[in-house]
Amino acid sequence: MSEKSKKKRSSYISAGESRRIVHFNRKVMRKLEKERADANKDEKLYITQMKNPDNVVEFDNVCTYFFTDVGTVKAVDGISFEIPRCSTVGVVGESGCGKSVTSLSLMQLLQRPSGQTVGGEIRFNLGDGRAYNIVNTPTAKMREIRGNRVSMIFQEPMTSLNPVFRIGDQVNEVLELHHPEMTKDQIRERTLEMLEMVGIANKEGVYKMYPHELSGGMRQRVMIAIALACSPELIIADEPTTALDVTIQAQILDLLRELKDKINSSIMLITHDLGVVANMADYVVVMYAGRIIERGTAEDIFHHPAHPYTIGLMKSKPVVGKKVESLYNIEGSVPNPVNMPNYCYFKDRCEQCVDKCAGAYPPVIRISDTHYVSCYRYYDTGEVGEYPRSVDVEELLR
């Protein structure tokens, strides 16, 4: 049998298997949706405590899967990291590695019912000694947090604003929802204050405009104003400079940094632009195929990269003033997310494999006080920690 035939055969699903998958998915999604919609759920099921009260959010072995007609896609599979107070954490990796899905899991904005967070904990600090486990929190409770205590600046400023509503109405809406005690005049005054805070000089004029009357940079400023209207503890910036030119990018990043310090919030910055991360982040998390392969301070990641994938990302960066025949690229492709291997996901593309790489997926290994990597090259020299734990989807119905 030819290589092409084998590949076709391995991705083939019979009609009977397809029916079994669809039937299973329907039962799982119905069960998970019912649990999430239960507004009267016992608080003990979603109230917990932070491991470190100085963190705003703690991701602990979080698993977010998509139940599709060809199988279960493990978009995020056993990730763990923290976002400390008043800091910026950069989440980097190639497209499709799970960065945005991680942030949408925190906001409970996944494309449901097919997308579900099925395991682990996302602990959000309430500041009174308690924390919400976002994974189990009912939708009604999430509405109190979303936009108020956690805000998101979405990826595409050109399409994130509603084209049929004026700018002022769209900023007002956030304040009306989370601060019903405010009068209309107070809400308008606060909206104008926010527009001025994000660097819009003609605030009165912009308040009455529609999104199509503004440039991309101005729309992104409006998006930031909406996100910061309620002074949230955490701002999620998902590719905040996409589709903007370099000059405007720099202005937006400077603005985010300045506003973060002004309202004492933290930022979760999602991007695949390493230059943005180096300039903005205090801590960096590197993702590959739905798992974290390395994390540490910005200095750890940029000056002492440990994982072969991170090293490859750094080598693929163009350097100003340096002439090369061609840019470095990492050979091979990401494994099929429906059928992930049981060994290191990067093994088939890695140029630095060792004997242990033939075994199970590597554990998290601490190689310094702040630097963690999932790579067997450090197995004998670092402090071996936990292995990432997947969720057996069959167990969800038991």
C-alpha cells in the first residue's frame, strides 16, 4: 500500500463510526450544558481558594476540548500557569496552538455546546479569601464577572464593534449592565472620561460616531475603553495589534502599559509577535499543540530558551541589519489534534532528541526558580514535577 493510501486510510471514518461519535457527542454536550446552566448550583461546587493569594488567576491542568463529527479535538490539554497581580503575562506560540482557546475558557466564551472545558481548575481571585473555579461556575455568575472584573480586547478591531450602534452607546452598555445604580448623565460622563483616557482627543465627536467613521487605530482605542470601563482586575488582550500598522501598534502597546499601571490591573497578552512580548511581558508562556512546553520570566525565555521549539522560534526571528539567504523555519508539521501521539508532541520535528524522548510525554521540569520546561534533555539536571493529565472523555458520562 502506498504512503498516500495509508494516510487516506488512517483518516477514514466509516458511517457506523461517524454515527457513534455524533451520538456520544450529543450525550456529553447535553450533560455538560445542563450542569453549566444550573444557576442554583451549590456554591461549594465552584467556590474554592487560591494557592497563592498574590495571583489574579491560576490555571491548573485545564483541558478544553471540541466535540466534532470526526472525533474530540484536544485544543487545550492539561495546561498550568499563573497570572500574578499587576503583571503582564505573554502567551505565545504558532497559530492553532491553543492561545485564544485558553483565554476564551477563562471568559466562558467558547463556541458551545461543541466547545467545553472538561477538566482542571481556573481559579479567579475574588479578593476576599475566596475564588471562583471558572470551570464549574454557572453562566449567571459569569455574567457578573465578564466585562466587570475580567475584560477582553478582542482580536480584530475592524469587526469587534457593532456597526449599527454609535460608539457612545457601545461603551455605555458595559456601565449600564454592571453599574445599574449610575444615572444616564453619570454613565455618559464616565464614557467620555474613558474615551479621553485612551487618547481620543475629539471625545464628544467620537461619542456620536459609528464604527465605520473611525480608523483601525481609533477603533482599537474604543475597544480598550470598553474593556477598561469597569476597572477590571484582569485584561485579556488577544492579538491587540492585529491589522494595525507599526506606528499605531507601538501607540496601542504604550497605552495598554500606561493604563494597566493606572488602574492596577494585570494583562494576559496573547500574540505570536515575539517583539511585542519582549517589550511588554514580565512572564512568558510558550504553547505548542495545546500544551505549555516552556514558561518563565521574559529574561528566562528570551535570553536562556530551553525547549527546542522555543529555540526554533527565536532563530526564526528576522534580525535588523543581518543579511541571510533565507529565514530559519522549523521542519515538519503539528500532529493531528484528533489523534495526538502519547510521546512528546514536538518529537517528530525536533533536532535535539535524546533516548528518553521515545517514552511518554515529558513532565514539567524546573530548571531554575522561575524557569520550567517540558523536555527530557533536562530530566537528569532539573527538578522533575507533574506530568500533564488529559481527560478521558468516555469518563464524562460515568
